Amino acid sequence: LGWTERMLGRALLELGQVDEARVRIRAAIDVFVAARDVSAVTLLLLDCAIIAHRRGDKERALRLAGAMRAMRETTGTGLADYRVNLVEEVDQMIHDAGEQGQRFLDEGAALPYDEVVAYALESV
């Protein structure tokens, strides 16, 4: 169920239907947090970053991207590196933010798991 919700959310994002995607991504987060599936939550942080970016909240998007990167490194979640999960929009957002954006990436990377999940849920 969690993966279905996530993929529906991603498809809706691709179609530009951000509000509808938020509902699906939140449902996926609820499933994976309850299941304690950190690798899935890592991917969902990326989805939340996309949503925040598309809603114009660049700082939140960068913090979520930073948190995703940190979780990917600490958990060894290679799923985030598979082609289907790569998102050029986030990579471009990080590139465009430059040195100023690094502060937000670092802030996100420093968030403990429970805090980053709560922060991500605020965006969906």
C-alpha cells in the first residue's frame, strides 16, 4: 500500500497535480513510518522536497533534500540513486541555491529522524 501511494503521488507530481500528490505522499509516509521503513522514508523526503519546491518554499525544499542526502548516507539507502528515483528538479534546485543554499541543506542534514519526519509532514 505504501509503495502504491508513493508511486501514485510521484505520477501526480509528474502531471503537475501537486495538491493531489500531497495526499498520496502523506498516506505513504504514514504507512512507512508505522512500518519503520527508513529506506522508504528517505525516498519520500525527496518527494516532499519536490512538493515544497513547487509550492515556492525553497528553504524547506532544501532542508528536506539535505535530510534525504544525510539519511541516504547513514542508512546506505541505494534506492535513492536508482534512475527511477532521481529527480533533476531537485538537483537543479540545489545547484541554483549555490553557497547560500548549503546552509539549508546542512540544517536538514542535522535533523534527527523524528524531527525530519515531522518537518516533512508539514509540507504534505
